[in-house]
Amino acid sequence: MDLVQQPLGDAADLTHQEIASGPTVLRMMLGSQLRALREAAGISPDEAGYEIRGSRSKISRLEHGRVGFKERDVSDLLTLYGVTDERQRSHMLLLAQQANSQGWWAKYDDILPDWFETYVGLEQATSLIRTYELQFVPGLFQTEAYARAVTLLGHRSAPAEEIERRVSLRLKRQELLAGPGPRVWAVIDESALRRPLGGRDIMRAQLRHLLEVGLLPHVTLQVMPFDRGGHSAAGGSFSLLRFAEADLPDIVYIEQLTGALYLGKPEEVDHYREVMNNLSTEAETPADSERLLKKIIRAT
Amino acid sequence: MTTDAAADQTDGSPEFDTSVAHVARVYNYWLGGTDNFAADRAAAEQAMAAYPDIAASARSNRALLRRAVGHLAGEAGIRQFLDIGTGIPSANNTHEVAQAVAPDARIVYVDNDPVVLAHARTLLKSSQDGATDYLDADLRTADQILAGAAETLDFSQPVAIMLMAILQHISDEDDPYAIVGRLLSAVPAGSYLALSHPARDIEPEKMAAMAERLNQMMAEKVTFRAEGEVARFFDGLELLEPGLVNAPNWRPGSAEEARRPAALWVGVARKP
């Protein structure tokens, strides 16, 4: 990642982890640190907002990591919160600087809606991605031809060039799998494997590709056969993201047709984790999933 | 879905109850993991209030596992491991440590919790040369464990039996000594037992208070044991240096490891 090559001052170095996290997660980290400092100082969001020439909602957006940071704002907030330690101040200002830089995905701005840009940013910083897919083969495991077929479903009238850019973004995301990135643990519903998107040949090649991906040391595939999983899966596809940074909470990601939900409250995440655990225990084991996948390939 | 299929599904799905604290998830919380639920976090916090060093002690246990497996796969030349009470995977799992030294090492993980096993299958993938397998079994059914493990391990060759922080869940009525004896009887001379056990006689008041709280909040009860009681597990075996000691004192890898507080009796012993 480009960020790694940027020179850093030695007074308040960012950890390697902080640099590798990418801007999206850096914003979340900085935001949650600022919130903790504000709460410790007993200052209300309104007061903090006033200090930086804004409102309570500006503070809320900053603390949730939804927007970039102005260094002047961060500096003023730190002063308001009574943070005078120079090392701590310069570390947080450095975080703010890094958080404003762009990820590799920025050049896909034209086709990347904000709600999905956030996901791509988060994905870069995960240590574990657990995903349940009902409809499609998960994006990280798609072949180019299958990805094109899926993209065409959603963008029938888009020019060919745009389709290709969308496909190329999806393939670019798959570089995560080359390591040393996150572990990916996917439960895929049998229907996603039986539905021949793009036709039988493309689907057969996609299923063979899945077999190969499943052999990667940090990838695990489980198939949920038709006769199982009904009640756990009632909510549809979702992903559970865990980050390498210990102080970042897990996040649930649910994609919709025109947007996405990011859930981070402990009780929400607990609920989805419970469902994910149920799905993982109900689905075929990885070894049996491989056998089932081979059977489906023969039938495709 | 037909009615029959729905019925099958209800019967066959290994549901788990997140409203009661579960030992593997409580332990995961102490290690800084996120595979836990509100009830687990509450129990873990309660335990920490009674014995504030429990999180450090849990980390000591993980560090000890790494050192013990490193020694067994290295100097001792062991290539087969039976790790009972896997827990939710963490850093430096048995097969990772063993296969880093000996890529052909074969490891069987055993746990009685379906969620732990689902995690284990996923996160504990073997090297190409070695093998890992996962058994859904309870330590109280040693014969079932041995039969299942025999599909992956060759019991005519030495095996390291790992019982790391698990025997405290076997009450005296379930005769933990008989269970360990049964496991050891199945392995040949030159095999090893690596065992850690929460101590009743290190920080005794705090440990007693913690045990009481855990037993109120967790489905699986705990029995902490004293040095002499833990020593009995090694009857008939040759304890390696430095003998039965608190976890940080078992061949610490660094001054930091040696200083980390813990209340865990630990020993690694060879079957003569």
C-alpha cells in the first residue's frame, strides 16, 4: 500500500498496524480516541462542536469516523480536552494526516458509491472476514467472468467501459487473498452455487475456482445445504468484520440494493455473531463442503 | 421446505445458548478476543474483579502452551499431539507452533463445544505436510476421544497429550485422575503429558472468590486444585525440569514472560 512508503517523523511514529489499516479505519480509530478523551474530560458534544466552529452533529460525524479531519480541528479539540502531552498530540495529528490520505480505491471514485467505498476501506484493515452469502459467490472469490455476469445483472444499461471498471475493482479487491491479509471464513448457501450465472461454462469455472480458493491457508469455505439453515439465515446475507486493531469493535455489514448498513453496537454485533455462529455450526464442515462442491460441479 | 426437513433441521442444528456464560468465550474475552457475548463479558469481568490478574494468567497459559509445544516438537522430537480443550483459536495454536518446527506434525484438537469446533476447523488449518483433525467429544469420554484420534494419530508412536487449563472443569466426582490415567494408558513409552491447572493455593483468597463467581455465572463449573493435587496427575511419569511450577516459571522465554502474574500449576512429563 502506498501509505507505507510515506516518511514519518520519529517523535510520534504510527505503528505499522496503524499505517497498514488505511484511511477508513484510521478515521474510526482517531474518532473513537477523540470521543474517549472528550468523555473523560466531561465535555458535551455541543461544547466540543462549538469549539471547532461546528455543531454537535459535526462532532458525531468526526467521532464515528465518517468524515476526514482538519488538523486545526483536532488540535483545538485536544486543547479543549486538556491533552497537553506533546507526544500524544503529535501522534494524533499524524493519525489525522494519514486518515486524510486516499486509499488505492480512490481512483475508482466514479463507480464507487460512498457506502461501498467505506466497505472497501474497512476490508483492507480486517484480520478476519466472516461472510454469509445467499445469492452469489462472495465477491472476493469471484472469477472475472462470473463477476462480469453479476455486474451486468445490476447495471444492465451501463456502458461496457463502466462494467469493465466495476469488474476490475472487484478483482483488485481480491489481492487481499494473496496474503498476508485477513482470514476469510465464508458460509455460502447452496442456492448461490446452483444458480448458473453467466451460463453453465462460466459457472463451472467459477465453482472450480472456489475449490482452489478453499485450499488457501487463510480461507475457509462452508456450504449451507438446501435442507438446513432456514431460521438462522432469515435475515439474508451479511458479513462480520474483525480488525487487527484491538480497540476497534467488530462491525456487521449488510449490503442492500442502493446502500449498506454498518452495525457496530455491541448488542447488534452480538446478535449477528450468534447467527453467524449458528450458520457455521449448521453448515457442512469444510471437508464435507469440498465434497458437496465437487458434486455440484459434476451436476453443473 | 417440507415439515420433515424442518423437523430434521431443528433436531440436527447444534444450537448454543448465549445467555449463559461459556468457558471458551469467557477465556476469549480475557485474551482480548471478540468472540464473546454479553453474558460472557459479564462473567469475565466478575472474575477479574475477584482476581484482577486472571487476564494476565490466561495469557501466561497461552505463552506456556507455545513454549511447551516448542520444546516437545523440537528437542523432544514429538510429531503427534492430542490437544484436548482447544478453546476458541488464539495466537500460537498447537499446530502452528508444532508445524513451524516440524511441518509433518499431526494434531488432533478436541472440544465439546460446536462453536469452538467450527472456529477450530476454520482457523486451525494444517500445513500441507502435516495433518489436523477436530473431534467433538467431552474429556469425560476418554475412550471416545482415543477412538476418534486414532484416525489421525498413530498410537504405536509417541504422542503428546495436552491438557491445558481444562481439568478444572472435571469435578472430583468425575474422577479426573482416572481420565488422565486412561489417556496415558493408550500412548507408548516416550509419550508426554503437558498440563496446566488453575491453582487453589496461589493467591488463595482471590482464586476462591473467582471460582465462586464463575460457578455462579458459567454453565461449566470449575474446581481449582492445590499443588499436591495437580502433582498426582503426573504419578508414574518423569517431570521435565523445572518440575511442577507456576506457569511463568516454566522455562520463560523472556524476562517479561517470567514476570507476568499467574496462578496456574504447570508440568510437562515423559512417560517412561
